[in-house]
Amino acid sequence: MGQKNKINDENTRDTISVDLSSKPVQVERKHKVIPFESVNVDSIIGRYHVLYKTQDNGQVVTKYPIIDGKGKDTVYYACRDMILTINKDGKDILLNRKIQQDDFRAFIPEKEIVRYSLSYFSIREARNNEIVFEISFCVPDTDVCYWFELIVLDNGDVKINEIIVEESDM
């Protein structure tokens, strides 16, 4: 397997304040929405203090018809965002920055993006002037995914690179 990166040169420096104590309203109550397990991380890597948390954003990502013994049913999956705070040497770099589906529209086709949800988010490494995260958006309950590296520079700029995994001939 080889890897190559597709790079989005657009830098973003949007920092927003988010009330993490309130949970957004989900879709209509008549629909059963399958939530994802909440993730809360408080970690120190090198000179960085990183906090991140997932939260449902009230949208439905996708729905699949499921056939069971009683007939057809539709399953709805919750869409979620990541709230990221980064501090280095006591100085805030990002404060409650929302990482969401819309941040990846340059990489995921418009007609497909509504089927994908944030699936994985993890710290990869800390470098001299930046911290790197791995992130994926997947169709729920499948291995159909887009993989990215999210790079946060010490000045608060955010860069997103798509990681394209190619299968090698065996």
C-alpha cells in the first residue's frame, strides 16, 4: 500500500465559542437515530495540551433501508462534529474550534458528503511548529472512508491534506 497526499491550500483560522454543556436537538423524534459513542480526550504531547470532544450536531448523516422479519425499516445515523482546543506552552492556539463535515467539502464530492460522518480523530504527532491529527469520514457501519491529516500550525492556521491510500499489485 502506498500513500500520497492531496493538499488543500486554503488555510482557515475560524475559532468559535461552543457551549459544550448543551446538546443540539436531533432530528424529528419519530425517527430512531443511532448516535455514535462520545469521545473526550485530554492529552499532552510534547509542548502541546490538546482537548477534543465529539458531539452530535443534530443532523442526520445517512439512512439505510433495513429488511428484518417485520418488513422494511429505515435507520438514521447522527452526524457529529469534533470540538478542538489546543494550547502550547500556556498560550491558546485554538479555542473550541469546530471540525465538521463542511470543512472537507473540497475533498468529498457534494452528492456524497451527506452520507459520511466523522468516524475517527486522533493525534498523530507533534512537530516543531505544528501538531498533526488523523481524521476520517466514513459511511456509518462500513469501511468506505476518506482519510485526512489535519495540521494545526502554532499561529492557529489549519491545513487539511487528503491521504489517498493506493492498493499495490501483489
